[in-house]
Amino acid sequence: MMRRIIHFFMIVSFITLSQLHATPRQGGIGLLYVHSAQLLQKGYLQFYAGTQYFGKVASIGSGRAYALWNVQGFMSLNLGISSHIELAFSPIFYQDTNNNKGNILEGQANAFDDLFLSLKLGSFGAMESPFLFGGMLGVRFPTAKTHNILYEPYSAGKLEVTATGIVSYFSNTIFPDENWSIHGNLSYLYHNDVGKSLTDDPTDPVPQAISSEILFGVGLKYPAGTFDFSGEINARTFLNDPPVTAYSREYVSYLTAGVYYKPYPWVTFEMGVDLRLISEKDQSDYANTALPAPPVDFPNYPTWRGILGVKLAILPTSLFRTSEKALLEERALERNTIIEQMMEGRQDTEDAESELERIRSERQSIEEELKRLRKLLEDERNNND
């Protein structure tokens, strides 16, 4: 069964053959780009900050050259509102514009770029089912001074809306974070760009119809102790193309490999690399418009991209002083309380069978947690001997 699921995701991702990247990575639970249907717990507040970068040496003749860098810095605050609702506030605080070597040293970068707000609904699924489902609604506010940036996904500088469907499969339903999982995202991006000029020349073409995209992502995550590993394919393609004065109007697909280091329950360090799989030939018109052309022999999309990030738990503060042993003891106590409440409230109704099933599920979870707790205690005794 699982082979069929994995093969299905792989086939769909290669058929889609489209473009990359939810910008920016909006924190919370998930891979480097692909979101998980799992949410932060109620009352949890997480801070995430990171950077994406690409560089290449460009020749300007007479044996002279310079390194062109495309660097983006972003952050996110994610708050668990309830067991099924999560909010995210995600600004891009730095973005190279790549016009005339535009970066912070040249005074041409976006020292504060666009702002993203998102509402995520998730953690929906039947009891003991390995599948979880969710969705996300995101809004991009055009707070940057420069848009339509080379090497970045298309944005015209108007308010944009994204709707995303999310599905996750967890091979371990009791401890979902401790065994491999698969996650898939499918999004619709509404650019709202009709009539928006993309260059400084008023005679250049502008969008006559609203540009829109379909975004796709699928990823596998494999935990291994204090390290997790992931592989993703991220893609996007236009349903309605922007005009020829737009950068990033072609399709492209990327493979992303990620490593996550978790030295403590409250911090995770992330590192990854994007490798371009397939991209269309550049379709932007530089000869007949005022759109600045990229350097000669440069790709219209980065051939690679590096990713660095860190996630910090702000709330609850108990995470800063909690060991795995204490977490297991607290979790077991909570589950015992849940079982007692269900036993007291159970009635002879049509729902009695489902209540018993829930009780069996909770007891199974407690048994697994007690096994881990006993192992931790044995390890402690062995270390003390």
C-alpha cells in the first residue's frame, strides 16, 4: 500500500514539471518548503529565521568579473491558536534586487521586503489513521519598494492570495515525529496584477488578465535521533501567464535535500540545498522592453540555492527546562486523565463503540510511552553504574 502511495506522489511530481518555492518558508511544522498537516499545539509560539542564497561569477569583459549574489532573509512567528488553528506572521526582511548589481552595499536592495500572513487549519483525521489533512490561506502584502525581481518567483507588487490543500501520512500514528512521513501540498496563487506596470517604461506591456499559478510540493521526512533528513520536489506553473516584461514566467522544478539538527526540544537548526531539475527557456523580452537583462550566460532560474535556518520555541517556557523523560511522564499523565474523563462520561448510546475504540487507542499510546520511559530509566541506571 505504502509503495503505491510513494509511487503516486513521485509520478505526480514529475508529471507536473513546474516551478519552485513557497516564499518565504513560513515556519511551523513541516519540511524546508512543504507544509505538514500537523499544527503547533495550542499556546505554542515559535520563532523562525533563515536565509536563501545563490551566487555566480559574471564576466564584464577585459578579464574583469564580479560575483552576483541573490540573497533573501526571512523570519516567521507561528502561534498555535487551538488544536486545529495556527496563525503565522512572516516578513521577508532582506532581498537583493539584482538590478545593476543591486544589493545592500549598492543601496538597491529591499531592506524590508513583502509581508506574509497566513491562517492554517489542520490536524484533521480519523482516530488511529495515519493520514492528516489541512489547508492554509495566505495573503502577501506588497510592502517592498521593488518587485518583479530576477531569480525570485514572480510578484507584481499587488496584494496576492494563496489557497493551499495539505495532506500528510505518518508511518507512526502514536509518535508521528519519530518515524518517516510523507507530505503533499497543492496551492492556487492569485496574483491580482491587472494593469500593474512591471518596468519603468509606460509603453511596455502590462498584465491584461490576472496572472495565476498552481504550486505543487511533495516531500519525505526521515527522523534519526537528534537529526532529521528530508527530500522534496517543489514545483509551480502558470495558469495565466504574466506579460513578457516579467521575470520568472517559465516553469521550473527543483529537488531539495534538507538536514535538521535538534540538540534540545526548543531549538532546531536547518540546512538544505535546492538543485534545479527542469526549466523552460527564458521567455522574457529584454530586446524590445525596458526589462534589464541578466548577465550573459546566466540562467533565468538559479541552478542551485542554499538554505540556512533556525527554529526557536518561545512558548511554552517549560520546553527550555524539560527533558525527554519529563515530557513522557507529563504526556502519560495527560492521557490517563483523558481516559478517566471518557470512562466517566461514557453512556450506553450508539457512540459507545467509538468511545471504547478511543479508550483502546489512548491506552495503546500510554503503553508505548511507558516502554520508552522504562528504557530511559534503564539507560540512566546504566550510566550511573
